[in-house]
Amino acid sequence: MVMRMLIPVAFFISLFAFSLAAAGAQSPEAEAVTSQATDSSAIRAFVQSRPTPEEFREAYPDVWLILPGDIVSREVCSEYYRFIAELDGDGRIKGGSLE
């Protein structure tokens, strides 16, 4: 009887331990991308080159690009930066704000 009760307890403990290990492990590539996005001067310099939205998403995959006409909420998102883009007539990013 005791053995039957220990199996579910051991199962839930192993799931909890696995989720903690997965949350704490971050690859060097992910750390590089995160540090790249926190450098707002690099993002602003990149925007000065007037990239297309696709080029921006390629260069900064961890930044949430918001284009004119996109419907988004103003809730706080602690994991990602948001770049609210302003587009020129050709559909290229000419400026915007980083939040």
C-alpha cells in the first residue's frame, strides 16, 4: 500500500525537478540573443538602415515588432521588448519606439 502511494509522489517530484532544471538551463546562443536585444543603441542603429519588417525580425527575433495597424494590448510583457515601428511609403521601418 505504501509503495502505491510513493509512485505518484515520486512522479510529481520528478516533474517538478525537471521543470526547474529546464527553466534554469540557457544555451549560449540564447544568452547572446538576449544580450543583443537589451542593447537599445544597437537596435536604433539598425533601424537607421531602414530595414524591412522581415529583416528586423531576422536580426532581432526576441523583439516583438508591432507594425501600424496591428492590434495589441498594453499589458506588461517582462520577457520581451516591443518595438512599435513607424513605416515609410515603401514599407520600410523609418523609426519607432522601444518599450
